[in-house]
Amino acid sequence: MKRAASHDEVCMRLLTVPDVGMIAALTFKAAVDDPLRFKSSRMVAAHFGLTPRRYQSGESDNPGRISRAGDRDVRSTLYSAANAMLMRTMAASQLKSWGMRLMRTKGRRRAVVAVARKLAVLLHRMWIENTEFPFEGLESIKCF
């Protein structure tokens, strides 16, 4: 795993994100395969089932749990990376502070899923634009 990730330019770029490890980078790269097949980076999160399922009928609009469509392994590695970012890492970033604010209002599990969704969008955008993770702020990458 180390050899495969260290010899791949895309994986090395994805590894600049805090708490995205070699397994998460390789899994994401293998699942996305060609980043240009998605019209926007938001569609990557929907492809892996990290968007809320909706029930809409007449006047009711009830957002449900995540749709769980797509690859289960990628979804679980993104969830693990987001959980590690929120719970274990000490590195500060706008993504972590947003997730911590969300955790105080919505709860830990919802916050981790939301950060995993944003992480999928961010990884795809980094891959497309050939950029590294901006530690000082996320305003340089237009993915949110």
C-alpha cells in the first residue's frame, strides 16, 4: 500500500489533507477513476451515497438519512477519515472548525457524515485542479 500510494502523484496530493491516509487516498482514486466523468464535485458525494435521501409528496418535504448509494468501502473510508479529522487530529483547518460547530448543533454522527461529504467534494476538486490542501483557509478551492 505504501509503495502504491507513494509512487502515485494523485495519491500524494490527496495525502496532504489531514487524516486522509493511504488507504483512503487509494480507495478514493480507484473508485473515482476518471475525475472528469463528474460534471461537478458535488456529484461525487452523491455518487458515494453521502447526500440525504428526501421524501417529498404534496406539501411534505422530509429529509431522511443518507442515501447509501454507491460504493460502501469508499463511503466507510471517507467516514473514517472525517471521524479522525474531528476527533483525533490537532491540526486546525476551516473544514475541522466547520465540523466542530456542526457537531455542537446537530450531533457527532451527522457532523461526521457532513464532513465526509465535504471531504469527497474537496478531494475531487483537488484532483481536478492539481492543488494541495490549503491549511490556512479553503477559499482558494471553489468547492463549497
